[in-house]
Amino acid sequence: MVYKPFDMSGKVCVVTGGNKGIGLGMVEALAASNADVVIWGRKTADNDAAVKSASGLGTGKVKAWAVDVGEESQVIKAMKEAEEEFGRIDACIANAGVGRGAASFETMTLETWEYNARINSVGAFFTLREAAKSMVARAKKGDLGGSLVGTASLAGIEGAGRNQAYAHTKGGLIAMMNACAVEYGRYGIRANSILPGWIATDMTEGAQGQEVFTSKVISRVPIRRWGEPADFGGMAVYLCSDASKYHSGDTLVIDGGYAKF
């Protein structure tokens, strides 16, 4: 018999950047746990492929919206539509992210800084704010509970040379999640951050297969491999399900032990 809190039947989860990479790994696990899943992504073709991949894994519905989280009006509209479509929002994972560094910090441009901030900081702010509005309104009617999750990065807590523009967004996201945990706990809403290490996604494609990177970086991962999107499925289900209803204000590292080496 399956541990009942992991059965997410009747729960509605919004996952931004859910059409590829880590986000899709989360979406598939949530769908397999019977949740209704709402995918947000900018590319319709990728959204359609993700819906096809996750549909039928469980008893819930899987739908996608074309959303650019850096556009406030799109986020407000999409969150409202998701709530109207499914009747509620139980969990929201602000996972959409981009990464761009520079040859050095002293040559880094404002364009690079703002490129990272638009999605990773501002987009996460819009997303989590609108999800919180929905959850708080529901809680004030007597239906307490909800989960806010931010996909941050090890770069948010460790030194990431030449990647200050990216790192500051992830450190800021961790701080935002901690603040949400304090503010919204009274409504039964918890907030946590997930910190991926070296994961094989489109963002790290340039480093994958490079002999030097493999020998100097991946060899330092105690589990001795790149992380995969599927490695984030269990954590997504845990944080979005009732199994974590007393777990809030935490930063959960998924890096194969890399940070401990």
C-alpha cells in the first residue's frame, strides 16, 4: 500500500519551466502521483511534448500554458486561468530559469546581469506572488495549506566565479523563499528551496562530454555522474504533497554529494 500522503489526487500543481529539464522531471513525477499538473513554458512545441510525456502517468490531468514568466501580465493571467480551470492551486514550483556568465566579473555587462534577473528573480517573484495570493485567499475561507517551491542552485550558496549575475539571482531566491516561509506559515503554506548541483540539462549542454570538465568537476561528485531531471521527481512530490506539511524554510540540496566533497 502506497504511503497515503504521497498520493496527490485532487491537488493542483503549477510548474514553471516544466516543459524540459529539471522541470519536466518534476512534472512527470507529480503526474505519476495523481496530481493535476499545470505546465508553464514559453515554447508551445515543447509544452505539447511535455503534456504528451506526462499525460496518463497518473489519474490527474496535465495541461500547459504558453507563459513568459518575465512578463507580469502573462503570469497574472495564467495563474488566474489555472485556478479557474482546476478550481484551486495547491502547489507552485518556480522552476523557470536561465544562466549566462561572463569571461570575468570586471567585464560583465548590465545586459548579462538583467538577462539573468528577468527570469530567475523577477519571474520567480511574479510567479510566487500570484500563487501566494490564491493560496491565502483559499486559506481565509478555511481551506488552509499550500506549497511554494523555488528552484535555486548551489551557486546561491557557494562561490561561482564569472557567474555573479546568475548566482545573485539564486541567492536572492533562497532569501525570498525563507521570507515566504515566515510570512505564510500562519496559513499552513510552506516555502522551500531546491538547490541543484551539476545536472545534465540544456543549460549545461556546453560542459557535458568535455573531458576536462568531466575530470575536474564531475569526478568530484561522490556519486560519480551528472544529475538527471528524474532525480528531482521525488523531491517535487515530497514538497508538493501532504508529506511535507510541517517542512518549511529549508534549502534542499540535490547534487550527488558535490557540496560535501
